[in-house]
Amino acid sequence: MHLVYGVVAKLILNIVLIPIPSIGVNGAAIGTIACNLIACIIGFGVLKKNMDVKFKVSKYIFKPIVATLIMSVCSYAIYLVINSIIPGKIATILAIGMAVIIYALAVVTLKIFTKEEIHMIPYGQKIYKVLEKIGIYKEEKMV
């Protein structure tokens, strides 16, 4: 049911924003973002209410936003530099590849994932050992 509110918001924003000449088809993107944001907020609320789930704002909202901003700024700067050397699609592909690497580094550096979450990904135990060796995560001491 919560998706209906997002879809209604998207429809209204599309109808209102797309005809504005300065916004145009970008209004569809704005509507899509609003739709997903509304559905996400309502979904979090339903989970919190019905499942008694505790969400840490810093872990699930603030840190991913910071990681995304770091990735966005760095990848755009990298694109501008690469595009001045190698214009075209190759510059875009290289910038996207660097964006993936930068986002992964930002996520690890901000410690968004716990040890258990890292272990759940392929080669997670090996990745966690490397992160311990370079000092990002500390070894848990058994008492």
C-alpha cells in the first residue's frame, strides 16, 4: 500500500514539472526520486512499527549519504580530468569504474558494515582480515 503514495507523488510531480520548459524531462527524474523516497520512508516506518526494528540514522542514512557525496564529487572530478585527455565514452566508463572503487573505499572507511555483514559477502572473511591488517577494523578480543 505504501507504494501507492509514492506513485501518486510521481504522477503529480510529472504532470506539474515536465511541462515547465526549464525543467522538462528532468521533472520525470525528480518525480522518480520523490516516489522512491516516499516509499522508502513509509517502508521504514512500517518496519519500525510492526517488527520493532531499531534503525540507526547515522548507519543507515547519514553514512551512506556521505559515502555517496564523496563518490559523486570524486568521480565527477575524475571524469573532467579523464575527459580532457580521452574524450568520449571511454572517459565515462573509466569514471564509473573509479566511482565504484571510491564508493567501496568510502563505505569501508566510514565503517557502515559490521563484521557479520562483511562476512556475508563473497570472500568476506578474507576482506575482513585485510581490513583488520590495515587498521580500519580492529580485531575483536575474546574475554
